Amino acid sequence: MKQRVLAGKSVSEIGLGCMNLNHAYGDSVSQQQASSLLASAFEQGITHFDTAALYGFGENEKLVGEAIKGFRNEIFLASKCGMTGVNGKRVIDGRPETLVKTLDTALQSLQVEQIDLYYLHRIDKDVPLEESVGVLGDMVKAGKIAAVGLSEVSAESLRRAHKEYPIAALQTEYSLWTRNAEIAVLEACKDLGIDFVAFSPLARGYLAGGIDDPAALAEGDIRKGMPRFQGENWIANKSLYAEFADLAKNNGVTPAQLAIAWVLAQGEHIHALPGTKSETHLTEDIGASDADIAESVLAHADDIINRQSVQGARYGAGAQADIDTEDF
């Protein structure tokens, strides 16, 4: 696996997002399944693992913590605070005292003494950003975390936060079909020397060919509430996929590998963070690191799936209101 620098450390350029192990994408996996998947990822070269307090309403960190026990010192571990589950509902709370409490719980759940990168998952609009970021900086000084990150913020907020305490990384959705980061945050990251972690590089499964009919997705799957997977938007978006899949096949890679390779090609400071419950898909995703894809092929992929061709917003109104990222 090729390496890139994240928060000052050398890590695999493709990481593993652990959210869908037990959050937002249908049925949860068992501890045995999670441990097998993460061990397989590590054995195949992945050293960057990502979780959050929100995922599984706290249970995801426990799954991950148990799974990585045998190789914790050989990996890069990231988690997030500022958005948690209270009585089964998502709550954004960026108060310093809440973030400290969430971190202490995370350390216990993950069975570690320090987290390599700790993101503020969402900005709490009722709490000054400087207060939230400032206390995370204090946690670095206390040795509980090694670096501070932000998730789904605008370039303006990123620059503002960076003045309060150095931000090591920004995590935001980025793929062929989600280009919001290109408005301003990718440039801001480059200007400030901040690493960029692209979650959902496979467009929530769309670019891997894993979705035929969104209506058939499991109850509670978040994609059912996303405009791009609904009605006329989905009909239009689905029609783009065949040409993209043919492009991948004709160049000796899978659609998933082409999609991940495209993300990685957008800059050396960019990391890809796909997620999966399947060891087969995991191995396929990892193959993108060694895929030899010509620039002209990546450009062709861009011509097929881009901001103009993809129909519908990436989030529904409620989720969109919670993020700070620029929108087209």
C-alpha cells in the first residue's frame, strides 16, 4: 500500500471508515465480523482506521477498540466528537465540557491512551468555534490526542479554527459525484498545509455499483433520505453509471478502483476513506492504490460523473442544515 502523510505521520493512502459497521447502512456486524474485517484490512496494508462517537451511538468505538487490540501500536487511529447520540437521536454539542467527556469515553471504548487524530465532527452553532477547538488543543497538551481535525466545515471556518489551534486534517465528503470541497476547502487545505480526508469516495456505494433500487435498501439506511437516491434524480444518476463502469472495465480496473484512484489523483495531501462490511469489497478497494490508470482515463471519468451531470442535493434539508461546508 502506498503511503501519504496524515497529521505528521506516514499512513496508508487508503484508510477504512468504520461507520457502516453498525450505523446508517442497514444491519450491524458482530464483534467477530468487525474484528475479522479490520484484521484483514491491516494485513493488506491499511493503517488508517476511522470511527466516531456518533456511530452506533457509542458502540462503534467499542467494536473498533476490540478489533484493533492486537495491532494498535502499528496503526493510525482517528475518531470524532461534537456529535453524539442521545436517546437514539443525533445531537450536536460542541461545549468544551461535553467534548472532554466524549473524549474520555472514547479512550475507554477504544481501549487506548491516546487517539492519533480527533475531529470536531460538526460545528455547534451555539458555541464559539474557538472554544470547541481550543479545548481540543488542550487535550493535545494533556496527551489524550495527538492532533486536532475538523469535519464538514467551510474554508472560512477552517481558517478561523486554524488561528485558534493548528488543524492537522479536514474530513469531508469528496468523490466524482460530490464536488463541494472544490469550491474552497481543498485550496484552503493546501494553503494552510492541512491534510484532507475524503469520506464516501465511492459515493455511498453508487460508484461501486452496489445500488440498483434505493427503495430496496434496508430500513434505516440513510441513503433513502438523500435526494440523489430519490425519484427523477435517481433515474438520471443511475443512467450515468453504465458508461462509467464500461470505462473502468476497458482499462482493467473495477468501478470502485477507478473512483478511489480519481480521488487520490486530486492531490498528494488527499486521503481516501471508503467503508465496507465486506472483505471482498475491502480487497477490491485496496487494489486502487496499485492501479495503473492513465490521466486521460481519470479525465474521462470526470467527464462522465461531475457536478453538472449528477442530479440532486447530497443531503436532505435537515442534515444539510447541520453542516458548514460550502454548497453549489
